[in-house]
Amino acid sequence: MLRGIDVSAYQSSSYGTDGLSFVFVKATEGRTYTNPKLAAQTKRARDAGLVVGFYHFLWPGNLTAQAEYFVSKAPERAGDILAVDWETTGEGTHATNAEKDRFIRKVKELRPNNRVVLYTNRNYWLNVDSTSYAGDGLWIADYVTPGKPRIKAKWLFHQYTDEPLDKNVADFSNRSDLREWAEGA
């Protein structure tokens, strides 16, 4: 299992990278929010030689506009991973299954040379998701033993805690395998 973290504007741009193989950086949310630390947090990961991913917090509606906004803000580089964060919004709503699926497909259409994955929590995966569509892979949040999420589906990334920050593992034997998968879009 490889170790990684995900960061947003809530975390420092000088986060620790020792022992990490990957970092997901929040890029955007909806159609107007861009992480003000996006460039600095991305540079930190690249300077450490980590595999880099970017995620978009999905809101219901305007899927094409959200996908276009996300890819306009997330740096474009071969081998970077793109993710959609599908969960409850601050207003208590969420994108539908069809919207989630359309968003993933639209991002893949706009960025065919990047892997596109779904990030969601165990409750959404088991009780809200009805299509099991996760693009190129599933990133599951379930706060249990690292690498042992309580789902039967094949997953690639597992967020196992948010204390003191979001920590993840990836189901790859080494960083080279992860990089090779990411570059094989």
C-alpha cells in the first residue's frame, strides 16, 4: 500500500511529504470556487516527486459548465489524476447518480489523457449510488483500518482518516506502478 494525502485551502501549502507517494489537491467546487492555494500545494507535491491528483467538489446542476470549469483550473499534465468528489453539499443537496456519471464522462472527454476517478464515502457508495460508475477507479472514504474499506467493490484509493488531515492509501505495490497506471489513460 502506498501512502498519500489530500489537501485543500484548509491545509498549509508547506504540508509534509515524507513517506508519501501521492497527493490529491482540491482544485475547484461548483462553477465559481478555485482553491487559492492550488498552485502552491501543487508545486509542493511536484517538487517532492509525488504523483499528483486534482479534485472537484461536485454540486447538482450545470454539469458541463462544472466540468469545463474544473479542467480550466486543474493543471494539465500527463500522469495527473482527476477526481470528482461526490457527497453532500453545504446546502444539504447532492448531485444525482446521472449527474455524477455525466460529470465523470465529460471530464474524461475534455481530458482524455488523464485518469478520472470517483471519490465518495462508504454511505454514498452503498446507499446512494445506483450505477456503480466510477470512471477509471474508485477512491472510497471509510474511516477504518487503512486498506480495508468495508465495501466489496474494487477500489484504488482509500481515505481512512481525516485526523489530523485526510490520509489515504493506494492499492499499488509501488510508486512506479501508480505512475504507470496514471500515465496509461
